Amino acid sequence: MLSVSSARLHARIAALARFGALPGGGVTRSCWSPAHEEARGWLLGEIKSAGLTPWVDPAGNVFGGLGLDRFDGATPAVLTGSHIDTVPEGGTLDGALGVLAGLECLQTIHEAGAAPRRPLAVAAWSDEEGRYGSLFGSRAFCGRLDAAAIPAMAAVDGERLVDVMTRAGFDPLRAPEARAPAGAVDAYVELHIEQGPRLEEAGIPIGIVDAIVGIHRARVVFAGQADHAGTTPMERRRDAFLGAADYALKARELVVARGGPRVVTNVGVVQVHPGVSNIVPGRAELVHEMRDPDAAVLERLAGECAALARDVATARGLAVEVRPMSATMPAPCAPRVQTAIEAACAALGLAWRRLYSAAGHDAQNLAAITDAGMLFVPSRGGRSHRVDEASDAEAIERGANTLLHTLLRLAA
Ligand SMILES: [Zn+2]
């Protein structure tokens, strides 16, 4: 049975890890940075030397085609891929694995002289980690990028997308032209590290993703009265921070109790105004995030949390405003792709289990234009988005071979 070269795949993972490498291990390689652009150049060279056709689209997505030199609606391609950008102080596998394993699979198929019915391509999507705009490249490819929003897109430190894209030699306003023609992609499958502990703890080598979580975020703003923190009697204070704190504790309880086994919730941003120790906070804002693979669960919880915020405010003599910020809909994975992964596991004698992805991925955009799916390999200790992110060499090889046989099935 056809199998990938594990040695070549690991050599490429090590080679890519040098771009943006940190002295203590790990990588910082945000999209459009000099390190990322060097990595892009390296990747294009690897695609070429693997015998594939390289090209780059106006959103900066890198592709390597086998039997394909661009996307058109006439020859639907089977697509795989992931991303080569990283979070700050990230690891060497998040994204890199899916791109380099995809490249390895296509090279293996090419060298074996196998002639699948459909053309194949591997993609490295721009700015998956969203320094400037979440899932930027796959959004552009799937026709979900609003051109009018591009000039305002910026990193949290203020660095503007238009500046870094221009520096990297791209015309930012042309990024939406990366949109794939209708019918260009017949199926998409992405290999990724799990980034959580479930597979490792169960001793299962392959996770077949059935859905990618939706994410609901709301800004909750409590308003009270700013007062002198020394001279105002305690019983007269309308402390907005206490409303925010009370809400944070009760919202967690509510979501865990009412949301079912898969929901997660986080308050990762809290701002207190005016934010000095000798003034009772007159205003407190927090950002409340919830994730679940079921859109109906998220919608119901969002309503219940808004009611909770009003109850907390009333009880404490405060006003409150709940402003929905963004809602990413959960993306179910296509049964056809899940079945192909299952069949690949069966052929390779690998155990698998179904799970959902608690992190966002480019596959959720692809799911809007084609049959899309994902497979996971175990992450050591469930660690990710940190410098000691790792997966065992055998786990990576199993994942790459499962991807190979999934692609062969989808393209047959
Ligand atoms: Zn990733």
C-alpha cells in the first residue's frame, strides 16, 4: 500500500521551523512578517522540487497543484492544506503539519505515477491565526472577504494589514480576487494536530472531525456611578466592576449547567473605568465568549446570558448593555469526507473516533463552498499555541498516511 516518506516530512517540518525560530524553541511567524515571507519563498521552492505546480493568489494563499495550475470551474480539484503562519511564541506543528503533510501526500502520489481522476492541490492559507483578520486567506478564497473592510484591518498593536501586505509585495485591495470560481473545489480535507488532550488520553491515533465549533462573543457593559473611593459610604456605591465580576461568575455557572457537555465559556477581556484605585468604577466592560458545535445551543445560551446580565444589573442598581460582537456559525463536516477518512483508517488498520473541533480552522470557510472535513492527530499533553507543542513522530506518520489514502479516495 502506498505510504508517505516520514523522513522527508519530518525534514520539511524541521526546515520550516527555522523561519521565525525562537532561541528557546518554538516559532513566531505571523503572516506577512519577514520570517513568514521567507517561509513562503521556501515553501514555493519545495512545491516545485516535489514536481507540483506552485502559484500564489491575490490574498497570499500559496498552492501546489498536481494536474492543476490554477482553479477553474471546469476541473473540480480535491484540495488539502492548512497554514504556515503561527501565533506569537507558537509551536512547529499548528498549521505546518497540514501544509507539509499535504505536500508530502501529493509528492508521494506524483512519484508513484498514480493518476487520480481528479486533480489535487495543497494550500497554505494566509493569516489563519488572524493577526490582522481571522482566517483571512480562506475567507478570501471562499468569497467571504468584504473588500470594504480591508483598509481598517489591523493587529491589536495597530499595525495595519494594508502596510504589511504592501511590504510583502501584495496589493491588499485585490485580495477578494482570490475568490475561487464556482465548482473549483470538489472536496477539502485538512490534517491538523488536535490541540487538546482527548485523543492522547483515549489512546486513539486518528480523530475524525464531525463539526467545528461556532463562537459567540458579546461585549457586556455595566454602568454605575464613579465616586470617591474613600469618602463614599459603602451602601451608597454603584460599583460597575462588581456587576461585571458577579456576571462573570454566574455566567460560567449558567453556561456549564445549561449548555451541555461540549460548551466552553471564557471571559478574557475586562476593562474597568476610569481604572484608578481611588475611584469607584463607574463603568466595567467584559467580553464574554462561548463555543459549541451546535448553533441552537449557542443562540439559546446567548439569550439566557443576556437575561442574566439584566438580573445582575438590577440587583446591584446598575445599568447594563449587551452588545453582540461576532458570531461564527458552527460548521458541520461533510459526511462524504468523514466516510473517506474512516475508510482510509480501516485500510491502514488505525482506530479512530469522532470528535468536534473546539478551535476555529480554515475548513469552516471551505465548508461553505464544498464538502469539507478534518482529521486530527494527538497532541502531546494536549499542548498547543505554545513553544513546547509536540506530537509523536509515529502519530504524525499515521496522520499523513491517513490523509494520503483519504485524498486518493476523494480523487478517485
Ligand atoms: Zn492551525
